[in-house]
Amino acid sequence: MDFVKDLFQFLKERQKWWLAPIIIILLLLGILLVIGGGSAIAPFIYTLF
């Protein structure tokens, strides 16, 4: 959790708020792949990429 805290401190101090949506989208895609990897919808998720 220190990494996440450091990341948000970096965004706050350097005013790099344009990076926040990119990071959020990457995290959501990662979660989707992890959750969908072992389910019946996995073939449909993998066709998106």
C-alpha cells in the first residue's frame, strides 16, 4: 500500500493529474483480466484484446 500512497503523493506534488485516468483504466483492465481469467466469460474478455 506504500506504493499507492507514494503514487498519489507524486501526483499531488507534481500536479500530474492527467496521469490519474490512465492509471485507473490500467487498474480496472488488470482487475477484469484477473477476475475473468477463471470464469466462463474469459473467451469473450480475451477477444477484446
